[in-house]
Amino acid sequence: MPDDAEIIKNSDSDSVPILSVEDLRTHFFTDQGVVRAVDGVTFHVHAGETLGIVGESGSGKSITAKSVIRLIEEPGRIVSGRIDFRGRDVLTLDHGALRRLRGGEVAMVFQDPMTSLNPVLKIARQLVETMVEHGRFSPKAALARAVDLLGRMGINAPKRAVESYPHQFSGGMRQRVMLAMGFSNEPVLLIADEPTTALDVTIQAQILDLLRELNADFGTAIILISHDLGVIANICSRIVVMYAGEVVEEGPAEKLLADPKHPYTWALLNAVPRLDRHTPGEKKLVTIEGTPPDPLNWPGGCRFRPRCPFAIDACGEHPALKEFEPGRAARCWVTQQGGVLPAVGVVADAQSSPQPRAAARSTVSYAVADAAVATRGEVLLELRDVKKHFPLAKTSFFGEPRVLHAVDGVDLTVFKGETVGLVGESGCGKSTLGRLIVRLHEPTAGSIAYGGVDISHANSATIRPLRRRLQMIFQDPYASLNPRMTVGQILSGPLQFHGMTQGAQATASRVRELLDVVGLPALAADRFPLEFSGGQRQRVSIARALAVSPEFIVADEPISALDVNIQAQIINLLIDLQQRFALTYLFIAHDLAVVRHVSDRIVVLYLGKVMEIAPAGALFASPLHPYTKSLISAAPIPDAAVERKRERLRLTGEPPSAIDLPSGCRFRTRCPIATELCANEIPPLIEHRPGQWAACHFAGKL
Amino acid sequence: MTAVALPQEVAAPASSRRRWLRRYALAVAGGVVILFWFAVALLAPVISPFNPEFVDIASRLQPPSYAHWLGTDALGRDVLSRVLYGSRISLIAGFSVVVISAVFGTVLGAIAAYARGRVEDLLMRLTDLVLCFPPIILAMAIAAALGIGTTNTIIAMLIVWWPKYARLARSLVLVQRSQEYVEAAHVLGFGHAHILFRHVVPNAIGPLIVMVTLDLGNAILVFAGLSFLGLGVVPPTPEWGAMVAEGRELVQQWWVATFPGIAILSVVMGFNFVGDGIRDWLDPHARRR
């Protein structure tokens, strides 16, 4: 495809780019065939620039980044193309020069901070090694610099920190160490591959702030790879969108996110619910059909055509990446022929500035929320002072027995037909609470009543009839289905066990019906879970929960392992099922925008205690608890213009351990308005406004 | 960041059939050897030229000849016939020891891991207790106490054999029991026995099968060893270990000990190769290369 080599001129094209990648092709020669993971990618990075690469899993974004420093391992190979870094051809560098490049001029930070540090070496050793290896510092100078850098990365007491081992640090802290290591040789380019995906929103916001500062202070160019448009919008000045191993759109962040010119970008933007644009009552998300294409066999013509809602006849031919205005290019026949994609988030009025819009929305939300409160039906689930403490091993033989306070006194009432969202950082006890409700765990104290029956300590036999009414959907679609059973067996097991169908015929037809309900073909019954994608597996998981015709479903992060478009499909499915079968949901998630989108009421959990309970609209319009406020403020919005203007309330530090809890209010150690009162007295959960409860001495004062 | 391995030169992608053959050639060879011995064990009465227990003092310690292909032993018995018949006892002993102890150990270990708490403590301390003793010495002691005989030796071996299966099964089940599909089964209301034996154990069985195959050779070897020490079979019965023992002083008449020794070697290696092959086949990491 010679047209792919067409160079996109940057708006500030007078400067020579530090990195230019041209027509890069990285293929993997597997047993099944050739995977063309990166298939003709061209992009440039200028000095000090922040470039975002976005796309769903399998789009080739990570492989592109790894190719830049030739980190491709067997059976992968860079087949063709050119990578020019500051006048040097990376593809022909010998191993010595390549090593000087890696970690010297180009640094890389990976997604998983838990595995990218060597667990048996002290932090100091790992940092010093990197610097000494490149011959720029003596060991002594390197150590002093390591301490400086850790301080610069926002690590408290860096002198003590360098003497620690990686396991003594949390994920966020390790990512800071990784950044310190990356910056230790003053690189010209930092490649960050999903650096915040494994972190909580509040920590993510801290790391993103840090990246922005480092870019400004050191002038280091950054390539940020992410699936999250909000994260990209937060940092990047220019964005490259990848699909099926190709660049499909490129442009400055503001313009590209506000006015996408490729249907795939458009679909990505539409698939995520946005915190700043919420229409009460409007629950369906705009999704595109289908699943990501098979990398062994990309579709012919435009690779996006099979999923594209705007496809025309011309799309049978492969389109070129064409520049249509300086710095902006798209690989799409529709927009190249003057076609216009519908505005993103059609329901929101794009003209008015975000400030008044938020205010206008909040009054509407209140009205709706109050209506919801008024029409509440019967109580389905009632938790009273529920606690779950996990005993831990003693540190020494004579040591005090230690206890992890996963859930520590939660009161919650769920009414029939509503969706209650449960949010909080990891470790706040939200998953434990979900598992207590379906009685996978037995509570240490307190009572759980379901439909008026106390199930707190019911044994498995007495709870069995209730199992039909109370189900759960799990987070990881790869772990939640038994790999040795066909989908048909997975679905018919509970039907037969609970005697819901008589005879093989009836069971088979009910299985087909269930598959149909979740949008899978009847043929799926004979297949094993291995043959399905993540989204399809999650549908099977939902079908299994529906098999026993439950009325209440605990959904534990049902979409966090999925790509954004698949997320939107699953959200739509869940909303649709709720309407069809009058389901009640407890929806656990860490993504605030999603929780707000699906929930009627939201519970904010922190260290095992409820901080705030409120109708969704009220919670986001006027949060009472400082923690709620900071969570909302930390969640990124996929709109570069909005992201830059947003006022933020940054949380410092990390949640304290659930083993040694702070006295008084649990949030006081990170709270910007904490006083002595907060340290001495536990604030009770009080109804401050109708339906809005908060556990804070100074509710609404921030 | 400097510790990242350099990309290796990629060999030209071989055709998948050739790669399969290279990967599993030894396993196939091992499988052929094992099938051969199975056939021999089944057909021993048909293919043996002599009665293995027929004593003919007149033609004692004959070297390999046309009449006696592998020669005769100190009592003039045909070595070939004895080696062929010996496969029966070795295979039966090996299989019964490994299969019975694998089933018993797996059930015990799986229950321990699934139940946790006191049940686990009790069951695992019991396995530790058995593991404390040197296995061969313990088996010898038990076999000697029970008296000489094939069944008694098998029982003695079973007693020392099951703990390693219990330990492996426990660790495998521990990994599986916290998986979300197991939680889903709990939420659907299935009983414990159903969850453990229909959901958890089938997913934990892979490494156990590998261990069983690798262990078969080992069990045959140990059984032969006990027989060599005079604890295995009652004398006239043909058994490889006992035959090696009979020939160990006969340096001049090398054929008496050598051929049963080769038989032991081939069976043990055969099971090992097959076990390695199955392990590679079940392990996706090894499979990729």
C-alpha cells in the first residue's frame, strides 16, 4: 500500500521530529498463521510533544510502541518500515547502540507496576544500576540522584524509600519508582504503555499530573498509550487512533475529540458515558456492532467496514490515510467524500460552556431523583451494621492477632427495581460487600435480610431456595466460566439442579432462549468458553445468572475487563434486561461515569465504611462528602478542552491500610478539611438532604 | 529497563507438522515402547517359547542360542520366557500402585484444599507424617511385616505412595477454588461435592495426569527394587527385579541379569518420555516454542 507512506505534516512542521515511524509493519509468525499486528503505521513525535495512541485491545498500539525500541520477541518480527530516532535508523542499530538508546534516550514505563520491578533488589540498586549502566553517573552520584528523583516523583521520605524493596510499595508508588527510573537518564522520549490502567482513579490522577509536570519541566516528549480517551485527553496534545494494525485517524487532541472524522473514533467517544454530559432517563449508549476483527485475517477493504454504521459502497476498497486539514488526517471514504458524522453525545448541547450546563443538569437530576425516591417499592435487601473481618497470620509468634477490616459496619437498603451503584477505590471493601450479599462470605457481625428473611448465617441448604432469586455476575469473563464445560452445560447445570426444566428437550430449549436473550446464537451452546471473546463470555456469564430467573443481581465490575465499545454493549444489555425482567441491580464499579450512567442511587465506600449515599444525580451535582468530591474530580473526561479547564480537588497520598485504621473519621488522613474533631469522633451517617446521606462532620463545607 | 532481553533472531517458521514431530518424537517413541510391553504382557502365554517356571537343571546357565534366545538361568529356566512373563507383574504392580494412590491422594488433597481450616490441617499433617519416613525403607518395613507376596508389596508401596498426590492435588485445588467460576457455582446453589468433583477437580487434573505417567516408570522401578531385595514376589514367579537379583553374582553368565535389566530400563524410559510429552502438550508455554 504505497499510499500509506504519505507523510502527515505536523502543524509546527518547521521543526524536525525526534522520532519518525514510517510504514512500520510488525508481524507475528504463529502456528496458526501470520498475525499482522502492526500493518503500515506512520507517525511522528516532535521534541517535547505529548502524543497519545489510542485503540482497543488488539489494535496494535502496544506492539507499535515496543517496535520503536525493538522490544519485539519471537515469533514477532519487524518486517518492513523505517524508524528514525534523531537521525539514527533504529532498525539497523547494533546491540550496543540499541542498549544505549533504551533506558538512555528512550525510556519505557509499562502497565503493570507489580511486575516491572525486580522483587529481590532494593529500589536504590535498581535505580543506580540504570544510571551507572549508561555511564553517565558514578555509583555515588547516581545514588544521590536516585534520592532526588524519588522526591521529585512525589515519594515521601525518599532516603528511606531507596532502601526498600518493591513489595513494600503500593502500585501507585511503584509506578512513581518506574517513572524515576525512566527519567534517571534524562530521556528525550518516554513511552508510557497504559501506565495508569492498573491504578485507582485518585492515584491515576496523581500520576497523570506528574507526567504533565515532567513533560513541562524536562521537555521530555511522551508517547502515552491508552484505551481510555479521558486519560489521553488529560495529557496529550496530539492523538493517533489505531484500528486493526493501522492508524485510522490523527490530529490535535481538542479537535479530534470534539469532532472525530473517522467512524471508529466517533464510536469510541460515544461508547463511554461522560460525567459532564448526562441526560437523566437516557440510558442507552451508542454502540457499534460486532467485535474487534481477527488479526490473523483482517477484513478486506476498509478494515472497519464490518462494524461501521456509516459504510458506503466505496468502503469495499481500502482507504488511504488522507490529510484533510493541516495536522489532521483520517482513513475513511465517508468523511473524505464530505460525509459528516453525527455530533458526539447528540443529546448534549455542545454550544454552551460546561459550567452552566452542569448547573442546569443538576436541577433536572434532582427532580428525577426525587421522583425515584417517592416511587420506591418494597424493600428487597436490608443490611444492618454488616461487618466482615478477615483474620491475618501473626507477624511473630507472640504478636497480636491482626485483622483486616474489609467491611466495617455498613447499613444499606435496596428497594425492588432500582439499581444501586457501589463505588470506591480498590481495597475499600466493595467486592467483599457484594460477596457478603450473595453469601459467598459469612458476615462477622450484623445482619443481612433478603426479602425479609435473615440470611446472615444461613447454611448452604437453607439458603438454596434463595439462590434462585439472588445471583451474581463476575468481573473476569476469562475466569468466571468453567473452561471444561460447554456453554450449554454451563447454562443447563443450574436449570436441572433447581428443577426448573423437566426433561432434556425443555432444558435445551430454555438454553436457546437464554442465549437469545443475551444476544448469542443458539450454536454457542455446543462451544467451549475458550472459543469466545471477552464480551461474548460476559454475555454467557449473564445468561448463567439469568438461568434461574433471579430478581436481584450483584454485578461485580462486570465491564472493567472489556474494551470500551464492548463495555457499552454490555451496559445496554444489562439495562435492557432490567427493563424486561424487572431486575434489581447492585452494580459495583470503579468507573464513576459508568456507575452514574446505570445507577439510581450510589453508595460511596471508603475503607469498609459508607461515606455517602445519594441519588445519582444529586451525588454528582452536589456531593456532600470530601471523598466523593475528590473521586469525581479525579475521573478524567474524554474532552481535551474540558479537561484543561476543569477545577480539580486532588487527593494526596494513598488509602491507609485496612489493618491499622485511623482513629475517628477514616478519611481524615487524606481529607483537605480535616480537623481535630475528625480524629476524635467517628462521624455518623446522617441524612443531610432528602435521600442524601453523608458521614462527615463538615458535610458540604468543601 | 536495561534488563530487558534483546530480541532474538527469528528462525524461519517451520511447517507445523515438522515442528510437531520434533516436539513429540521422543514421546511417540516412548509410546511405542509401552505399547510393545502391553502387547507382550497380554500375549505372553502365546509368544513364550517355554514355560517360565519350567526347571531344567541339565541345561542350566546356557548362553543365548537358537533354542534359548536369551539363554537360561541357574535353574535352566528360559530367560526370554521369564522376561516376557515378567512384564505382566511389573505393569500390574506399577499401574495398581500409581492409579490407586493417585485417586486416593487426589481425593484427600482436594478435600483438604477445598475445606480449609481444621480438616485441611488434619489431612495434611497425616500426609506429612507419612512423608517423614524414607519411602523405600518404610515400604520395606511394611512389606517385611506383611510377609512376602505381590499383593503385600503393592499394599506396602501404596502406603508410602499416596502423599505426594495429596500434596499436588491440594496445591492445584487451592488455585482453582478461588476462581470466579467456582464462586459462580456457589451462588447458583450447587452442593460442595458437586462443586469439588464436577467443577474444581476436572480443572486441576492436568498436572496430575502428567505426574501419573511420569510416576508409572518410577513405581515399576521401585517394585523391581523391592523384588531385587527379596520382598516382591514368591520365588518361582518370574519378575524382573528378582531376576536381576538372581543374576547379580553371575558375572560370567551376563545374560541372566542383563536382559531383565534392559526390560526395566525400556519400560521406565518409555513412561518418562510419554510423561514429558504430555506435560509439554498441556503446558501452553512449552507448546509455543
